[in-house]
Amino acid sequence: MVIDDDVDVLTAMRLLLKPLVHEIVIEKNPNSIDFQVVSKKFDLIILDMNFNGLVNIGNEGIFWLNKIKKASPNTAVILMTAYADIDLAIRGLKEGASDFLVKPWKNEKIIDTISSILKTEKSTEKKKQSISSNNFPIIGESDLMEDVFLKIQKAGPTDANILILGENGTGKDLIARALHENSNRVDKPFVKVDVGALTSSLFESELFGYKKGAFTGANQDRIGRFESANGGTLFLDEIGNITLGQQVRLLTVLQNRQVTPLGSNETIDIDIRLICATNEDPSTLADESRFRKDLIYRINTLDITVPPLRDRGSDITLLAKHFVAIYEEKYNKGPFNFDKGFVKKLKNHDFPGNVRELQYILERAVIMTDGNLLKADDLVFSSIERTVTKTQTIQNLNLDDLEKNAILTVLEKYKGNISKSAKELGITRAALYRRLEKYGL
């Protein structure tokens, strides 16, 4: 599908591509994107970056790109842009676009780009179910996890710095390992450091190393984690917990690609691929009193958000079967079947502890149950985790905030479907688009 409000562009694209593809759909009105993407399965969409429509916010292409990706995460999108919009197009790549074309285009360039993307997408489709981390598979078939798999496949072979976002227990460390194992550095070291647990005194010596005599107790030279990871991948977990002073030291090393061990005046060149992770809310990282923006830009060429388990639908059952199979073998029990009540109780739980909580709950169930049928009563949820309730008191009573939150909730419920969202909110599609523009959504 080609989407552009210029009829001449659509005609030219149609004439160029019609002999080369099975079917081409041209669309002038971007408001039809939702219907088109839902009604047909497109391998590729070519999307203009600017439209003269209701969503007139200067970056319409990003807005519609997000709509497409919500409705069909696996559909490849090429952005069309003018020379002046290159920065915006690069932002589009971070948002999930596969490539961009500059107007006026060369026909050979378009054909080569489309061929390359479709070839890559076909290869990715074959491999996405086999992504694993250190021999531990990352289980999931939900759209949210397929989007994560796609990013791993695309970003893995690059040297791009990656920031992994997600709640505790979602498996951010598995994503980091999967990125390493899908990279060109797979035969080199993968070094993990929980930087949030390092005190100020240990931060530099642990990361950058030290020379004998640098401080009391330094009885011999020790290389730091940066040097240990040289040639490979350095994974800094809980990066959101380090102090501003530690952030300055880290930024200097990343900019210069050199470390200076404590007690030494000599610098050591380093060649690493950096992956960071945090459970902090992105809004916290955007607060300059908490986190330096220049460091965020340095570590965040691409971000991958690992979804909470409660949003992953059928993945809960898949993961349950996976973990139960592990504990059947470990404790020499089973094989087990799931009672309907058991599955229903799992799906109704919010899992504030995410996959880690599910794993521990199922291990306990396997240990304690008699027989080979797991029932609802075998599930005992931990009181340690704070359950997320759907009746939490709303603290912010600002009308704009309430309206914005209502829109976000409904859009999430219907996975970005504008028609269904507008109907539930009791407004027209046009009114919903105006509100999306008003709140910058």
C-alpha cells in the first residue's frame, strides 16, 4: 500500500510497482489506514511523512507510522520524505520504520529497497520463534512480544547502543543476552554489571579497574568490567539508579571510548557494544535532575520495551506450560494437565512480579500438588508482590488529564483502533483525532 495525498505520486508509484507485486493499493486519505490495515494483510506500506489533514502537527508521518505498527506490528513501513525532513525520517526509524526514501526518488532505488526489506522480513518471520538467550528460549506469541523479537532481529547484528525498559521480572536480562547472541560479537565476552547495586566507592574500581596500591586493600592489579568486555557486549543493569556523579564518569568513558584505571595515568582503548536496562519510568529518565540527557542520548540509539506479563494475553498460558515442564523434570513429577479453573485464575491475576512471579508460583504448585491435574487451589499468589488493582484511587482530578488518560486507556484496549475507541468514548473519529493532536498522542 502506498499512502500519499499527492495524486501524481500515487499514480507514479502504481505504474512503477504494479508489474512487480501481486497487488498494490493506493490511498490518498491517511484516515483510512485503520480500515485498510485491518481488512488486508500488507507485506509493505510506503507512507508519506506529511499530509494536509486533521492531524497537522508537523510530524504526521510519525503519528500514522505508530498507528500502523499498533494495528499490524509485523508490517514493514518505508517513509517518504523531502530533504528537509531527514531528521524526522531518522526518528521514524527509531519508531519502527524499516527505511526511508527521499523525494524525488530514483526508481531503481525504490525497487532495490523494497526487495531488500521483503527478503529480510521473510527471513525474520522464519527465525522469530527461535530467538533464545543463553539456551533459554524467550517464550511469546503476542503482538507485543513479536515486536520485541523483530527489534532483536533488526538491532542484534548492529553495534547500536540499546536501552531496555520494563518492570522488574519481565526478563530484561534475557533480552540483553539475546541481543548479544544475535550480534556479530557473539563469540566475544558478554559481561553483566548491576550498576544500581554499586556504591560510589566501588563504581569506578569495578567498571574501570585499578592498579596495585591505588587504595587500601588494592594488593594487585585488576581489570575493570569495561576492559573485560572488550570486543564484546557490556550489559549495565539498573542504569536508572546511578548518581549524577557516576553518570558523568560513565559519559566520559563512552564519549572517549577509553578507560583510565584507578591509580594509573594511562588510558586503555575499549571496543564494546553497550546495552543498558532499567525499571524506571521513561518520565524519570527525562527529568534532568535525576538523569543527564546527554547520557540518555548516548545509551539510547534504540529502546526496547519489554511488556508486563499482564498485557501479554495468551503468553501467560504458554509460559505456564514451559515452566511446569521444567519443574516436572526437576522434581520428577507429572506430566501435568491444567484444569480450566487453573487457567482462568492465572489469566485473571495481574502479576505485579511479572514472569519471575509466575515462575515461582508454578514451581510451588508443582511441588505441593498431589496427582497430575493442576487446579485453581494449587495457585497461591505471593503477598510480597503488590497486586495492581483496577480500582486504584485517581489522585489527579485535572479534567484534561482525566480525558487524556481515558483516551489512552481506550486506545490501549482496542490496540489503537480509532473507530472502536471513538465509539466507546462516545465521540466521532474526527473529534478523537483532534484530541490526539491536542494531547500530542
